[in-house]
Amino acid sequence: MLILSGQGNPTDRYAKNRHNAGFILLDALHARYNFGPWRSKFESLLAEGNVGGHKVLLVKPQTYYNETGRALSKVLQFYKRPSEDVTVFYDEIDLAPGRLRVKRGGGHSGNNGVRSMMAHLGENFRRVRIGIGHPGDKAMVMPHVLSDFTKADLQWFEPMVDAIGSALPFLLDGDDERFQTEVMRLAPAPKHDPKQAARRGDA
């Protein structure tokens, strides 16, 4: 069984936030691949399904973003899976909007959700980072990630979600490079920052 986890915060208050990109993506995969119903267990929402011949478990930790590792560690313990079988999808302010990067291991780059994952799982899980852009001021990072995706954001985010769904079998087969290339082919990143364009009135 392969485990796909998303970073996000529970409750409707945060549902459309940039910080909930991982949850939004998992909901899309859940619908696209006809996963079983969500059920509440191990401080998470879980759903089982099959994608491209792989048995897959979707996990949405309900512990709030900064404590997601605690919930996911309980899931891994119950299913007796190593952290190498985990892929975590999350928003990344250090990537331009619409960019996507896949890597295994490495640091947390100040992301407290990833910090929690590393504390409970170690470093060797796969990360799929979805670029949402940096607001330009450190003091504005929290308001930025806890704000909803704008209409301009959705022009690149919705195609990216769809592209990730299309390319997912490559990721599950372990071909990270082909997955990343295919997502960027199907949903090219905008050539400008849509938030800045919206401020100028030309988006």
C-alpha cells in the first residue's frame, strides 16, 4: 500500500486556503479515481482505493497543519508501512505560483508541517511541493498562506490539480521525474505572478 497525504487544516474555515492545497488535491484524486468513502481514524480522514494497479491510501490529518506528522505516524504504525511509502503534497512559498517540484529527503525550509513530518517519520518520505509564491514580506507569509486561492490563482491551480491526477500513475510507479515533467507539460506555470498582475489590473 502506498500512502498519499496532504497538508492542510480541518474545518470549512480553512477549506479554500492556499495552505490547504494538499487537502484540495486529495479531494480531487478521491473523486477522480473513485476511492472509497472517507472515514475518521487515527486523527485523520482516510480513504482507500486503487490507481494504476497500486493500492493507495489517502490521508488528510485532522491535527492542524503544524502537527500533521503526529497523525500520519499513527497511520503508518497501524498499516505497518515505512516512511518511504509516503508521499506528502503541500504548498510551497519558495516556488513561484504554478511550479511543482518532487524530491525525497532534505530539510523542511521552515515549513512547520514538514518539520512535524520529519520529527515523526524521519526524512525519507517523498515531497510534492506546489508553488504558491512568496508575498514578498516575511510578515505577510501567514496571511498569505491562510488566505483563499484568488480567481487569478485558480487559473493555474485548477489545471495543476487536474494534471497531477492525470500523471499520478507515474508517481506511484516511482518515476518521479516523468511525473513532474508530465504535470508541467499539462499545466505550464504562468509566465508571471498572477497576484501581481491582478494588482495592476491586467490579469
